[in-house]
Amino acid sequence: MNYCCTCGATIAIRTPPGDALPRHVCDACGAIHYRNPRMVVGALAEWDGRILLCRRAIEPRLGKWTLPAGFMEIGETVAQAAARETLEEANARLELHDMYTVISVPQANQVHLFYRARLLDLDFSPGEESLETALFGEHEIPWEEIAFRTVAMTLRHFFTDRISGAFRFHAGEIPPP
Amino acid sequence: MNYCCTCGATIAIRTPPGDALPRHVCDACGAIHYRNPRMVVGALAEWDGRILLCRRAIEPRLGKWTLPAGFMEIGETVAQAAARETLEEANARLELHDMYTVISVPQANQVHLFYRARLLDLDFSPGEESLETALFGEHEIPWEEIAFRTVAMTLRHFFTDRISGAFRFHAGEIPPP
């Protein structure tokens, strides 16, 4: 951030009075431009025991497999974001179940949130940001080709919980690599 | 947003190719400036069955009571944000328990996340953004003076769950007023 998005003047970085951290401050109009972590929201969608994955058509991790997920938009709920991202990336419609994982990724300034869900039908296909969409059983998951550690962590929780038959909410974090 | 924070040129609002929503776009440098919901993170901290509340010294809701909470910062986890905000607003130290509520507030472009926690001692006091800090039993909660609906919802889940002795995670949303 070099310029004030409100008035166009040059930005300074300093700690405002009463604040604890350096901020992007505009000395011309007085605006303080805060930066905050972003939410990436997605769905672990099941059909007959198998899970919907998408192979990424975009960077980062082009060509790797992921649960459908993406940045939450202004004006939507977490549940709406999970359903929208699944529709955009896999043209798939869901019945959403419970919020399942919330995982902090501090080194990326992100928090990843996944719902459990059930596919409503098998009429899915790659959206613009996907190369392929497919269902995977537990022993077919391409673990070495999973795009993000939060996705692998969410899948592992799912297969572990499924043994006991009790799916419980999981909060966690990804340690720095 | 009127000016590009990268290059200082005037911003246009239009839908980029391949996108579904109008964005703040810079035709000079090509930057797309996305806006995303922000996370407000706090703690429901207990001492001997009573809950720590803070009376707000700042707008919005100046003078109303809240669980200690605030905007999550770049580079921290949700758990770290909950502990930091409680320290800043109530000078209180916590043992964090489980993530307890995640509540979407789409009309404010926010998601509020609260941890359950235990106060480590009674050595708390108002921080710069609080007028008062105090412990409240269930029947002492100033329900008419609670600052935010997510705080009231989190408190109600807590007192309901406490009857059964089983605290479970709650996801939800605040409908438009």
C-alpha cells in the first residue's frame, strides 16, 4: 500500500495514538487503513462415502487437488460462501451440514473454514477455476497432490471421525512450514 | 475506495473478465482491490460460574456491555486474537478452552468468533477501550445493555449448554435487523 485509497495522498507507516501496532496512515485526510486476515471458505461434500475434490486450474497450486473453497465475499454468510464456492468451482449443489473445521493460517493471514455437506446429485463438472472434478473414496485420496494443508487436515479429521460415526467440530492452526 | 493504493490512479468499479462480481479495478496498473469480510474475535471467560464483561468506552455501542473482542490482526491465529483482545480490553489473562461460536453478520461484513476460556486470576481492570470490567452471574447479565447480538447469542448458548453440562460448538448467523 503506497497511496491512500480515500484521497490519493502518499501513505505513511506508523503507530497511531492509542494503538499498539504500526498502521498505514494518511497524513493528508487522517484515514487509517487497517489490514485484516481473510477467510477462505469451502465444503467437504460427500456422496455415498466419497468426497468431491477439484483439481486447480489457477495458481497457487495449479494442478493440485482441493476441496472446493475460496475467499468469502462481502455481504454473505459463511454457509452461503461454502455453497457458492462449491457451485463456482464444481457446478455442484449441496445440502450443507455442520460447520466442521476452522483452521488459522497465520503465515498467509488467512483462516480456512469448511462445512460438511452432502451432494444433492452427481451432476457436477469443472468450473472456470478447476481442471477436473471427481469423487474420491478414503483410499483413493491423492494425499501427495493435495493443494493446501488445511484441506488435508480437514480430510484427515473426516476419515478419523467417520470410524467412530461421530463428527465433531475441529478448530486448529497450521504451524509455519 | 477512490484511488488505487498501489499506484495512486483513479479507481473504476467493474466486473473483471472471468469474475462474477463488480470490483475496485485500477486501469492504470491493473490491480484488482478485493474487499472481504473481517473477523471479530473474543472470549467468554469464566470465573467460578460468572462471566467477564467489559463496558465499552468507544463507539459503536459506547456505554454498552460486551464480551472482550475485537478485529483479528494480520499474522495471528484466532486463539491468539481472543487472548490478545481480552488482555487489551480487560487486562485479563486466560486459559483458552474450545472455540465456542462462529456467527456470520453479513450486513456488517463480519464474522464473529468466540472462545470459551477460564480467567487465570481476578487481577483484571478496564483497558483503554473499556469504561468498566466486571463479573456477572447468569441472573445479573444486563441483557438490555448488551452491545452486540453475537455477544447475547453466545451468552445464551453458554447458559443453555451449562444446564446439560455439555458445551458444544455453535455456528450461526444474525439475520438483518
